[in-house]
Amino acid sequence: MTSASLVSLRNVGKAFANGIVALDGLDLDVREGEFLSLLGPSGCGKSTALRVIAGLSGPSAGEVDWRDNSLRRQIGFVFQEPTLMPWATVADNVRLPLKLHGESATASAPRVQEALERVGLTAFAGAYPRELSGGMKMRVSIARALVTQPALLLMDEPFAALDEINRFKLNDDLLALWRTLGKTIVFVTHSVFESVYLSSRIVVMTSRPGRVFTELAVDAPRPREAGFRTSAEYAALCRKASEALAGAMEEGA
């Protein structure tokens, strides 16, 4: 991949007050327009790396270098849980980032409508979270991240709690959004199969303290659809990623 980096982590370390060292010597480039997955075992620092990129947590060591400082304010974040306000409608949940920036409901309405259309929830604008399935709640969370029209979308295991059918469907929908919108996406997962299906590049991290073990280019053609999951190419790529993950875990141990 030859595209320019939006953000680079250089020798980043992260230690917490309780003595846990989550990251140590992490070097990572996020390249414009790519779908990058951070793959590693639970607790390896993937989510911490995402929070450092987002500026939600400062590094204890090293540097976070942005190509353009204005990009720091063009980030959308999708957490593991939808974290929706139960007393607010779907539209109001999606509108929240714009409201926090002082934009009126009238001014923000077109962008909220567009974000809901992107995730297929236009008909549920007036619904409340309690009326939605788990997959629909996550769609609302994605719409809320998209409503600010970010340059970089950070996603922290957003589909981990969903059943396989919903997970596959949201994987397909996320790829369609990525193709349509041209966003840069960094996606945290501990699923080899999900990382191969979604990504243009996979960074495999060691067990805690997290650092890059290796990276894999996923050169399979797009668009990727259901048939890709049963192809020999997909199986070979999953095997390669599984072997890399096993090596990372062994090194970390």
C-alpha cells in the first residue's frame, strides 16, 4: 500500500496507574483510505491503541503524529457497546454529536437523515432503543459516528456481541459503507475470520504489552460477498492469519 499515512504511532507505550503495561514500543501507520484491522488476543492492547489514536487516552511514551492536526477533530468512534441514551429516540441519539457542537435540531436534521439512510434505519428515526434489536442498536451507533462526516472511523469490536447472522450482515453493510464513503477505518477484532473478510491490511499484535508482531496484506478482490467466505482464497488467508496470531501469542508468552 502506498497511500499516505493519516496518523502514525511511534514507539508508543501505555502504562496505567495500577501498574498494567498495555502497550510497549508500538509502531503503527494508519494509511488514508484503507480498512485496517488490529487483530490480537483479548487484553493485548488493541482497544488501548484505538483510544490513544482517538485522543481519549494519552500515551505514556512515544508520539502520535498526525499528517494534519485538523484530522484530530475528524474522528468517529464506535464502541463495543452501542451506549445509546434510552430516553432519546434513534434520531436524537444520532444527533447527539452535532448537538454537543452547538448545532440546532433544524440545522442538523439533513445530516441525521442521511446518516440513518446510510445504515438503513430511516423508518426507525422515532423509535427508542428498547424497541430495537442488538444489531439495530449497533447501526444507530454507527450512524452517530458517521453524522459528523469523519475522515477516520475507529471501531472497537462493534459486532462481538452479535449472533453470526447479524454479524455477517453488518460486516457486509460496513464494507458497502466503506466503499461508498471512502473513509479510513481502523477496526479492532479478535476474530481471524472477520479480519480477513473486512480488511485491506491486518496488523497482528502480541499479547500484553501490545506491539506489532507482523502485518498481512489482504489482496482478495472486492466487492467481497457471501461467496468469498466459502472460497479457497478466503480459507488460505484465514490460515495465514491464524498462524500469525499463534506466533504473536507465543512470542508474547
